[in-house]
Amino acid sequence: MDQEMLAIFEQFMQAKFPHMSTEDSYYDEWRKRFEMGFEWQKSDYNGRAILKSIAPNVYPDDKDEFFMREI
């Protein structure tokens, strides 16, 4: 994961799961989703709204759109 995506990942985790520890296995699961480009597809509507607010130039406007980042 490049530095830009790492920053998006960290902002997403802070916004979506503010009390989650970096040692939590679910934190690692989300890291893998970002590394593979599946974070949009694995997010609910709230998560997609968070992603869109963090990186509007990366994620689609339509919350129902299939989207997978190319890595």
C-alpha cells in the first residue's frame, strides 16, 4: 500500500472504528482489504460515505457502484 492509501486507510479506521486497536484482528482484516483494493466493496453505505469524504477523487459518487481500485 502506498503512502496515500495508507493515509486514507488510517483516516477511515479512525472515523469508522475509533476505539479499535491496531492490534485487533479486524484492523488487520481492513488493512488487507485496502491492500487488495476491495475496501469500497467490503464497506457498508456508512463506510462508503466515509471513504468518499476522505478521498472524493478516488471513490465513485454512486454508493451502489461496483468499484475496485487497481493496485
